[in-house]
Amino acid sequence: MKPQKSISISLRKAILFFAFVLLNFSFAFAQEKKDIEIRFQNERVAVEKGSTFTNFLVIENKSSEEITIQNIMPSENYPGLLFYPKNDFILGAGQSKNLPIKLIANVDFMKLISNEIKFQVSYTTSSVNKTDNASFFVDKEENKNIAIYTTAYENFINPSAPDSSILLTVENQGYSKRTVKIDLQSIPDGLEMMPKQQTVSLEGLEKQTVEIKIVVRKQNTLFPEFNINATATDLLNNEIVGSNTLHLVILSNNRQIARGNEAVNGSNYAELSYNENSSGFNFLQLRGNAAFRVTENLKSRINLGADYYHEDGLYNLYDTWLELERKNTVLRLGNVNSNDYDYPVFGRGGKVSTKFGNNNQVEILALENNYNLASTYFQQTEGSTMVGAKYGFGNSKSFNGKVSYLFDHDPRLNVDTQVTNAVSSFSINDKHTIRTEAGLSHEKGLSNKDENVGATMGANYDGKIGTWDIQSLNTFATSSYAGIKRGSFFSNQRIGRQFSASQRAFIQYQNSQVDPEFLSFQNAPIQTGNANLHYYFNSTESLGAGYQFSSKKWNFLLSPKVERQKTANFYTSQELFSYRMEANISTTLGAHGLNWSAEYSYSKDENKADWFNSLKTTLSYRYKSFSLNGTAQWNAITVFDLNSYYNVDRNFANYNVFASYNFQMLGNNLIGSFSAGTFYSELYKNLNTNVSGNLEYKISPSWSSTGYFNISGYKSTAEYASSGSYYQFRIGIRKYFAAATALGNHKVTFQLFEDKNFNGLLESGELVLANEIVKLDNFVAMTDKNGKVVFQNVPEGIYTLKVNENAGARLMMDPVIMVDKNINRKVGLVKNIKVSGKLTEIKQAYDVLETDVTGIVVYAKGEDGVIHTAVVNQKNEFEFFLKDGKYDLYIENDKYNYTQPNQTIQVTKEGFSGTVVFEYKKKDTTIKVKKF
């Protein structure tokens, strides 16, 4: 009995379990079958700034009773919302309605944090009152780059001053808030920049100005020119989102110009040019960049920059490298640079990096810190030897980081340096992000045996609580830390409040200091005092507030600030205390753009008794591709201006005017730019003028001629004044190469031809098909004169080939193609046979009532069971494109009576010459004729 009882209990449990499952399924089915369905017609809508767009709110009443739509409301007050239905209406049983929702993608709309647009719909039935939600997503077409540039067209450094400064503008060109890290690197090595790394938080479309203090490390009678590579890295995902090369000119009364301020750039091209300078440094230049496949799984890139001074038989090879990429591993040989080591890394050597897992990456490098790869023009000195490694980990959304180590042996300074650095970033949610940093360094002098140990640490927080934005950026490095932040302290505390879509305010406290400590000069014994040490100190401390608002197309900013600046070295020290007021007004009126900024200061020099006034203002105007900029400065704005007085009177004026124009002409075959400017400085006692231009004319799709010119003048207005001028021009020829297929993707080539004998082979007498539209899934191309079409960079996968659907041609192959390697295939097409037909009405006598058969569907069923359709046009005609075979043509429309609604035809390869006619009569129509 016990086993039976056990079986009975188990059976009851099983029945209860299945009953529970069936109940859940029935409940789920009942839930899915909704009587009232509310949704948007398009789940996603692509939008562009300034354009209007419409999506339809679809309401379907699938119930058996009518409903009353009482209220349609947006979930929040969306900027740019132009129209949505506001009136109540009744929707009958089985009815549906499409209601337009219209918006304009203005600036405030593009700045919306969420891309989801949500509406609430309230309705009533005889039994319930209910509110449902419907939403759709917008895909914003925006520029997600971070622009880094200077307002002046050229940045000058006075070598007689202990240090100088330039102002970088960092601009968020997207609509979302971004926190980015700015890294600076001197090329060639020789500039000390403080800070070399800085973190900036930007609202959508916001611009901020960052001051960079610069010291020329090695001063000669012939001052070189420098480039500063500025790179912006998004701290959310550690991706590089912007970069620029900033050109610096060292002021002197004897300028020697070796080459123009153009870096080797571009891709898949080669250019040979002749460069001539008034200073006599004439040379031939070869520049280029190409990407190509070595094997199926090995891709290569090569970059070349070379100058040949033909008069002296000397050469210079620079910015030249070879990259090999296989799967997730990249090897680079030649000129190498890298970032995220908290140390400047640039030189000649090798670097290998590999990715593994989802977001892990390892990099190893070894190089010599020398700008030139090889040269007989420049004296080749032994540079620092560097070896380093870096490991990146995490994911792009919630957590990521990197750990790096670098060893540097410098034979010139006779110093060994080791730097290790770790950074991590994690998001608590989409509103709170924390970033931490820590680093250690060790320096050792190989001659004097002195050594330093240093450390750095940092903690950043970026968060949003309701309408409040809170940002706290903090980094500290000891004086002896050997990384980029040596001896620096930076604290930026910012609290902002968003009052509305067009109004916000903030309070900000900032404190930055640079007080580095270095090892002794190793070429001399350690002496008492500071005889063999170099020292400088800079600091800026400020407390400010700001109020920003917009009215229609105008944006305004007012920002008062209290600021103290200090600078010092072995020979001098200066301090400037200022009350400042900054104002900015900008607008965009169609193709016109206007931006005006001004900063008024009421300041006191520590070494002077009286206070003084100063002002710096900039006006920028843009119309399409033309821009005009002007800057004026009266009296000292920064503490560095105090170091540059030539007399006791502190009053001076600096002016700068610069214009540029970019153009495209002759069907975009001629492109180029012109710029001209002048800079007068009463402070530095000089006048500089410059005119330059860049041209490229396309001779053919792959060949173009290039040209560049630069004319400059310099005049000193100081005692024993001197002046000079110089010119430079370049003419060249450039060849463009086709882009290589990316690693992991494939090249798919088809040649289309008319297959007259249906054998699938291209034979003599068969025509290739030019200008035919070919689709590979959603990728569309057109065949050339040889009937060929090429799809580059096709990822692995299964694709459907479609050709010439509308012209009635069919493929002689399976249209489903598996792409797992390069494909080169001839595709035969057979022209389908055209079958024409018409509908004709049989009328009774005296019947003058017209009929309309437009839109009636005619069917053609083949022997294989496939049904083709055609629609009767306004001329009562229809047509099919069919292959050979027997077809049943019929009409399933009961509006009229058809004398023969079903007909059978035979289509042969020779064609179908007849016309299919369907005759019809009106239904229930009798014409009564009365006889007299």
C-alpha cells in the first residue's frame, strides 16, 4: 500500500505542477493580448541639429467597445516640441488612429541626457480609467570630438623670459557632458610644460580655456621651432576623442626656417614636393602613408616622412614607421610614440600591443628618445633609452583602468628614471563617476649618486544630483616625482545648478601649483647652495562664479573671479592679485557666427604700490568658410606679463588680427585655404605679419597637384631695432591609393554579364552589364564599364545578393552568399520575359458610367507554386517579368464580373508576344431604353 500511496501523492504533485504552468501560460497569453495598443510608428528616429521631424503615435482599439482618449501628454517638458494632439476624441471598436508628434532638434533638444522621448496617454472605457506609456528613441547625429586649439594663429615664446604661457581652448563639439584628460607632448623634446596633463569637464557645446606655462629647456643662439601634440582622452571609456598639433614660434631677430608647420598626415597617399625657402634651406620632400594586406590574416601600414637637401647631399628621415597587424596584435617599428605612461614617450624603436578577452590590452615598447629615425642633416646625438609596458583592463561602461611602467636611461643627463602609474575609473550609475590615480617614481644620478623618490595620487568625482552638478578634480605629486605632474598640485571644485534648459549657474574654486625638484647636474660635483640645481615655481589660486543663459539664438555668460598668481625662479619672483570680470556673448544666425569675449581686471603688482586696470578682448566672426578674428590686450593680464616690461611704465597694448578662408571650387576638384594675420606687441617690442595658403587640385580621381606658400615678416621696435622677412613655398604631386580592407574583413568582387545560353559562364559574345545597381544586403554599389563592382571591408557573415530587381533580370546563382574569405565571382543574369496585359470593360448600350480598375491585383502562379503579382495602372494595364514556363493568370476581385477570370499562358525563352486581356462587366447594372 505504501508504494501506491507514494505514487498517488507524486501524481497529484505532477498534476498541480502542470496546472500551475498552464495557468501561467494562459495568464501570459492574456497579458500579451491587449485590447488597447498604444505605440509609436517608428521605434527609432535619426535627427539632425536644426531640422524638424515627425513621428506618429498609433492608438489601436482592438476591443468590442468604444474608448475615449482624454489626455496625451509628454512625460517631461521637451525642448523643441512643436505639436502634439491636445483634444479629446472617441475611438470606435476596431478602429485605429495615427496622431502626429512634431519636434525640432534645436540645441537644447540635442543636449537632452536621455535619448528616449516618452508620452503618456490616458483613456476611459465603460469600466476602467487607465494611463499607458509609449516612447521612441532618437539617434542624434553629432560630432563627438573634442577640439583643442589656440585663438591665435601662431603662438610666440619670448626666450628672454623665464617662462611664457599659451591659452588652449578645449571645446566639446557634442551635446553630452564630457570629462576629458588633456595630455601634452613636446616635439622635439625640449619644452617644459606645466601642467603636461590636465582634466577638464565640459557641458554640451561648452568651451573652456586652459593656461599652459612653457619653459624652453635648452636655449641656443638659433632657437628651434616646436610642435606640441595635444591629445584629449575621454575618462569614461579611455578613448582618444581629439588631438591637434600646436605650433610654437620662438621670437628672435634672426629667423631660420627649416620647413613649414605641417605634420605628416593623411592616409593612403604618396607625395613628392619641392620646397624652397628664402633662408636657403631648399629640399625635396617625400611624404606618404599606405595600408595594404600582406596575407589574408596580416595587414600592414607604412608611414614615410623624408627630406633630401640636394645642394649638400644631406637627408633627414622622420615620422617613418611600419605597422603589422594580425588579429588582435599590432607591431610598430620605426618612429614610435605612446601615451598613458605619465611620462613623455617618443622616439625610434619598436612597440607591440595585443588585445585579449573583451577589453584587456597589453603594450610593450623599447625606443631611443630621438625625433629623427635617421639623418645626416642634423647631428645625431645619443638620446634616452626607454623600455616600458602597459596593461589596460575593464569595460567601457562601468569599470576600466590601466597600469604602466617605464624605465628611462638618459646618457646626456646621466640619470636613470623609473615611473609606474595606475589609473582606474568606475561608474556607480549613469550619474556618478569616480576616477583614481596613483604613481611612484625613482630617479638616480649616475655620477653624483644622488637620488629621489616621488609619488603622485589623484581622485576625481563627477556626479549629478537632481538639478545640481558636482565636480571635484584633485591631483598631487611630490616635488621629486619624475612623471609629467612633477611637483604639481591641482584642485578644482565646481558646483553647478541647472535652473532650466536655458539657464545655469556655477561656483568654482581652483588652486594649481608647480614646484618641482630635480637632481643635480651630473656633469659637475654637488656644490653647496643651489649652484647646480634648476628651480622655478608657479601657482594660480582663484575663486569665481558664473551665470550662463540663452535667449533665442543668443548665449550669454557673466563670470566674476578673484585670482592670485605667483611665479619665481633663482633670479626673480612676481605676484599678481586681481579682481576679474569675464563676459562672453555668442550667436549663430544662419551661416553667420559671432563670438565676443572680454576679461576686465583690476590688479596689483606685489612690487608696486598702486593698482592698475587691464583688459583683454577677442571678437570672432564666421560666415560659412570665412572667419575673422581680432584680439586686443591693454596692460598685464597674467603674472608672466610682469616679467617682460622694457621700462618702468607698465602701460602697453598688444593687437592681433587674423583672417582665414577655406574653399572648394570646380566641383570640389580644387580645394584649399588662405590665411593672413598681423600681431603687434608693445610689450615684446615687435611686429609680426604672415600670409599663407594651401592648395590641392585633383587631376584625376587618384592624382592631384599640391602647393603651399608662406610669407612672413618680423620687425623689432626696441632699441637697435632689426627687421627681416622670409618666404617659403612648396609644389608637389600626390598619388592616392585605394583603402585597404581591414583585418578580419574581406573583399567581395562581382562581374555581371548577360547569360544568353543559361550556362553560368561568361563567353564570347555575351555582354558585361555596366551601370547596374547591385545590393549586398544593405550595401549598394554600381558596376563599372567592365561590369565589375567591389565591396571592400565586408565582415564575415551571410549576405543576400540582389541585382536589377526592377528591370526584370534574375540571377543564375544562389543569391545567399557566405563571406568568410575574399570572393571574386562572375554573376550571370538572365533577362526575364515581359508579359503584358490589360483589363477591358464590356459595356451595354447607352452605358456612359465610367469604371475604375486601377489598383486591382493580377496574380501569376507558376508550375513551381511561386505566385507573382502585378497591379493594374491608371491606363488599365499590367505587366509581369517571368522566366520561361507555364503560368495561371487570375484575378480575385469581386467588384466586377469577369468573363474569363482564369487564363493559362506559356512563356518561352524567345519571349511572349501576345497581350493577356481580362474582360469585365459592371455588376447589377441594367440600362432600360424607353421606345416611342
